[in-house]
Amino acid sequence: MDIAIDPLSPIPLYQQIRDRIVESIGRGELRHGDPLVSVRQLAGAFGINPATVAKAYDQLRVEGLVAANAKSGTFVASDRDTGVPSAAFLADFEGRLGVLLGEGRARGMTATALREACGLALSALSSPSHPLTPEEPS
């Protein structure tokens, strides 16, 4: 798992870790069953408190994206290729997306600029082994 965090960012470190792991799952770099680095290893690599990493992992666990057990540690539980999002997730996702798009408009972005930003974000989630296709449901 290759992630980067910015200690000077206003975004809390645990949220940055959570977001980078979600992006890695979304790109297909982390797949169902793949182990995550241990809390202590990741905290040591970044020189941060293990509780910060544990908070990120706990958030991912609550969201159902990772699972943990004493034997195998923390691993990816989500399967982006076969998973079907729940109605509750879709409602929450659409609400959060609406807020984010509204923020863009409030800051002066045009509808065209918002579409371009969405297209770039989708392109960033594509990988050679798992490209998004026009047939993929949106």
C-alpha cells in the first residue's frame, strides 16, 4: 500500500489515511482480501500516533470497506468488482456529492468545469487492469 499524507493539510491525518485507502480500493490497487499494513507499521512509517491510524481503520471498518480479525489483521472487505451498493449508501453518496458540487458552484465553478473535474476524478480511479467503461453503471 503506497499512500501519502500531508501533515500541514487542514484535513485530519486519520481522514487523509482513510481517503487514500478508499481511493486505492476504488482504483483496484487494493482488492477484496488484500491485507492492510498494521496500525503500528503505518504509524511508524509516517511518524504519527498509532491511535491516528487506528481511527482511520476503525472508520473504514464501520463503513464496511475493511474487516479485521486477530489472525489475519485488517484486510479489504469491499469488492468493487462484484459489490452492489446498498440503497442507503447510494442515498448518502448522492447527498455528499450534491454538497460537494454545490460547494464548487458556490466558489464560482461553472457546470462545465464541474463536469470536467468529475471526469478527471473518474479517470484518476481508472487503472490499466480495471478501466471504467461507458457501459459501467453510473
